Amino acid sequence: MNPFSRPFSPRQLRATVLIILYLTWQTAGCALAEEQQSTEPPWTFSIYFENDLFTGTDRNYTNGIKLALISPDLKKFADSGKLPDWSLKYVKKLPFINKPDPELTHKVEFSIGQNMYTPADISSAELIPDDRPYAGWSYFGAGFHTKSQRMMDTIELQFGMVGPDSGADETQKLVHELRRLQRPNGWEHQLKNEPGFAAIYERKWRLPAITSPDRWGFDAVAHLGCALGNVYTYANTGLEARFGYHLPDDFGVTLIRPAGNTRFSTNDQRGGYIFAAINGRAVARDIFLDGNTLADSHHVTKEPLVTDIAGGVALYFQRFKITWTQLLRTKEFKAQPDNHSFGSITFSFFF
């Protein structure tokens, strides 16, 4: 039997996460041991966790977890002597590395994650035709960020698996068993296995900040983007407003969504802010509602327009940042009885 045809077991999932965390810790330790020549650490490692249990429910988009690593500026990193010699000729051949604009920086990002979707009644072993399908999405993402002082372009590619091979059913059953929660009994009706792909583009604009002499300030970040693929196809736009002390020169709060990541700047090493944000999507395809692309599977009639309204707080000190976000999402499918809410927490470490 092909070992890659079997879903990941909980033990394999735990081992994979531990290996990634161990390698990241070792890399961070080596970086911190060196004398820092710049006020901005080159690498960013972030852990994202989203769950609707924060709001007392267990349905719809019920859980998401993601690990992400963002590089330093590629051109500066290539000139730093820290890359292997064999890689330099490839890095320097990239067309965006040798652009003459000195204000632009270029970073790459790598991520792995898993999202989970369930109907409202997870105690039922029967198919619930008027509620959303059980579905999991485990993926690898590779992104490229081009950033100036006021604008950032992000191109991201995601590859992964929808269906039993995503391992989402085993993850939820394990967590619910450990926490002695209701066992989810309907995963046999989940979407079938399907390789997933999405190409995402998003542009962000950071509007000029209004600041006081004592470093309190207000600013806003707007965004416009789109995604194309068998997992999701949509166009989106939105705005985030922030007020706080030592506002960072980044591009807003990070959530688990395509092209949602931004890199925190450590020019101001301590501070915090509160924020409010809105993101609207015009959805042409959502595999977690429309069902499998070619195979016959459970599906529901989706809403073409979906809006996310979010608010929260971000705190940062030296090399650490933590963000809490509470999000309200409007109905995603016609039979959905009400809006959905979930919480998101992000922890970032800069080294």
C-alpha cells in the first residue's frame, strides 16, 4: 500500500509539529547567539490558532491552526554571507531582487496549516442535508511579499488535500476525546479526497498615521485582492483602523486567511494597539460549501457575498508579539440559521 495514500494519524501529526518546533527553536537559538548588527531581526516565526469554542459554539469554521516562517529581505540576506554559495546565483537571478527601487524589500514565507469545518450538530451520525459538509483542508503555502513604506503586494500559492487525507477528522476526534467534549460522529459524510490548489494575490496600502508627540497614534490599512483555484475563488476588499502606542510600520493584524499575513517591524520595541477591521468577499467557489470539484459529494447553496467584521488588541515587547481577535462572519450558505463568530490568537517571535 502506498504510504502517502493513508491519512495522517494523530501520532504522525504530533511528531511533525514537534519536529518543526524543534528545528525552529534550534534556528532561533543560533540566531540569538550571534551579535545583532541590525535593529530589525531577520526572521519571523508565528503560530496561529482560531476556534469557535472561544464563543461557545462548535460548528461551521470550527478550528484552524497554522505555523508560518517569514524570511528577512532577500537581497540583504543574499549579500549577508549567510546563504550557501550554491544558492546565490539562483537568488540573484530572481527578477525582483535586482529592481533599482531602494525602498522595496522582498521576503518569502513558508507555512503549513489545517482548517476544519463541521455542521452544527456533530452528535448525529446521519447526513444533515441542509447544513454544511464536514470538511478538512491541510496545506502548504509559499508566499512572496514586496513591501515599501506604504504598500505591500503579496502573491501566495497553496497546495494541499481536502478530504479524509487532510487528517481533520482524526484531529477533531482526538482533541474532543482529550477534552471530554461531544464526539463528532458524522465525519463519514465529509468531502472526498481531492488535491487542492489556490493562487492568491493581495495588495495592501498603509495610510499615513496621525501621531501625537507622546507617540500615541491612529492609522488605517486598506486591502484589495483575489484568489483562483479549486479550493476557493473570490475577490475581496477591506479596511483596518488602529489606535495605540508606538504603532508599528507593518500592514495590520494577521488572521488565517490567504495572503492575510503581514510582517511586524521591531523599530518600536514595545507598545500596543486596539483595532477594528472589515473584509468583504464576492465568492465564486468555496469547496467547503460547493462540494468536491469532480466527485459527487454533500454540498449546500452558498451565499455569494460574505463579510467579516473583526476587533481586538495587539501587544508587543522586544522580540514578541501577541494578538487577540474576535471575528463575526455573516452567513456563508442559504440554510445557515445565523452569523458565525470565532476567536483568533497569534503569537509571533522575531529572531
